[in-house]
Amino acid sequence: MNRFDNSDAFYKDRLNKKISGVCAGLANGHDLPVWSTRLVTLILFFVFPVPILIAYFAAAMILPARYY
């Protein structure tokens, strides 16, 4: 099976959320540590604040939520 054909990689994790669960869902979907995903998002926010804020808000509205 193709590793890149994973439709479960993009979702919001409602149990491990800090704001809306976007970073936790992306980290869990790609088998990454949650803290590293949040750190990269925070660094990118300080470098590119407007695009990251728009992308995070869009992901929070579009991505499906998971409660497990």
C-alpha cells in the first residue's frame, strides 16, 4: 500500500488540542511529535504571520474533527 495515499492524515484532534486541534491532528496523522508540529507552526507564524494565520483559520474551519 502506498504510504502517501493516507486520507486520515488531515484532521483536527479534539482531545489533544490547545487552540483548535489542527497541529495535534496533523502531528498524529503523520506520526510526528505534537510539540514539534506546534513549534514549527509558531516559528512560521513569527516569520510569515498573515499567511500562517489565514491557513490555520482555514484548516480549523475545513478539517474534520476526531474525538479519539
